[in-house]
Amino acid sequence: MNAADQNRTPPKWTDIANDPDFKAADWQTKQRVRGEFYRRAVEPELPEDLRADVQSQFFSRTEADVF
């Protein structure tokens, strides 16, 4: 990892959900991307005891972006 990678801001979910390639993908691909986003961008920022609740809320709130 170089210094440029460390300073890079991760995308927001809305950036991903509004991307034309994401919109054109099938639901399985969208679901996989959503899971990876949660795992890489959301979960590491959470205390262990909040992860299950936040994951449930995230998947509920982003369901319309996938299906």
C-alpha cells in the first residue's frame, strides 16, 4: 500500500448505487457488490456489538438498490 492508497476516500454507497454499471448489473452482482461494500467500508468502523444491527439496517435500507 502506498501513500496515495492511504489518502483515498472510499466511495459512498449512493455513488455505487447510482453508477450506470451497477444499475445495469443483475441482482446477484449487485448483491455481491453490496455485501463487499458493507464488509470493507462499513463494518470495520463499527464496534463488534453493533455490527449485526447495523448490517440489518444497511441491507434493509439498500434493498431497493439491488432488487
